[in-house]
Amino acid sequence: MSIISTSFNLSRSPSVNGLRGLHACVFALGALPAGIMVLALLRGELGVNPVETLIHGTGIWALRLLLLTLAITPIRWLSGAVWVIRLRRQVGLWAFFYALSHFSIFIIFEHSLVLSTIALDIIERPYILLGTSAFVLLLPLALTSTQGWMRRLGRNWKRLHRLIYPAALLGLLHFFWLIKANRWVEPLIYAALLAVMLGWRLWRRRSALWPTRFA
């Protein structure tokens, strides 16, 4: 018997206290980037354009956590760790927190909440339209992430929450548009991860339908 199977069984669900500890760790890790950015702001360490630095920082963490949210289901399937799905909502809400912070900093500090200039910027700059569209898609997902909304929406809840895929794609395109020519490595890694997860989802869907079609 392997060392992994005897000493660390991922498929075994943690205790109630263990799960609380995991949620606490996820909360702390989710808050860490925000804490670092706030501390850097207070110390005056965000460079000559703090607003731009905060917009970039919150945006990149929104994308990273969005991809991590999408990765949880494949991780559960590959590892047999069913319990990790309980962390998905929390990770997804952290992704939305950073997306909301990203959008809020943009409209408050870049445009002083002047709707006409915000609308004009969205129309004239396609990458802002992509980012705004991604945020709009994430908004109903965050609002309906509770157990109560799951019961109210029934099967439609899963259909609604599939919007996370186009939201992630739009967010990635938004990021690609902003990247300079010599900094393609990071967005290409994210694109590869998203492609793998989308491919995995399509494969799983086809595998589920295959017996039905040829029965």
C-alpha cells in the first residue's frame, strides 16, 4: 500500500472542526492580497500611480481566484476529495470581492462616479467593455450563492452559475488586452488553465451523454 493512501486520504471528509479550520484558512488566504495592498497603500509603496496599481492588483486577483473556483470541481473529481466542493463558494465570493473592488476603484477614483464619463470609457475602450461585461456576469452569481437561492432556483441555479465560464473568458480577454508585449507568460498560463478546464467540462458532459445516445 502506498504512503499516500495510508497517511493521507484525500477522499476522507474532514471533521466539523477540520472543515471550520479549512474555511478559516481560505478566508485568511483570500484576505491576504487585499491586506498587502492596503498596507502598501498606507506606507506609500504603490508607486507613482497608486490607483492604477490597485486596479491592476485587484483585477489580477479576481481572475486568479475565478480560475481557482473553476478548478475545484476537477480537483474534486481527480482526487476523490468530495469535501473540497464545500470551499468553492467561499473562493468564488473572494473572486467576486476582488472583482467588485477592481470595478469600484475604477469608477470611483478614475471617474469620480460620473456616469457619463464611465459610459463613454466603456464604449470607447473595448477592454473596459470586456471587463465590465465579466463583472456584470459575476454579479448575479454572487447574489444567488446562498443555500436559499439554490432552493428557490432549483435546476435553474446550476444553469445560471454556468455564467462563470463566459465571465472567466471575458476577464481573461480583458487581461490579455492590457498586457505589454514582453509579459505574455502569465496570461498564457491562465489561458491554458482555462482551456484545460473548459475541455475537461466538455469531455465530462460528452461522457455523460454517450451511454444515453448509444443505448
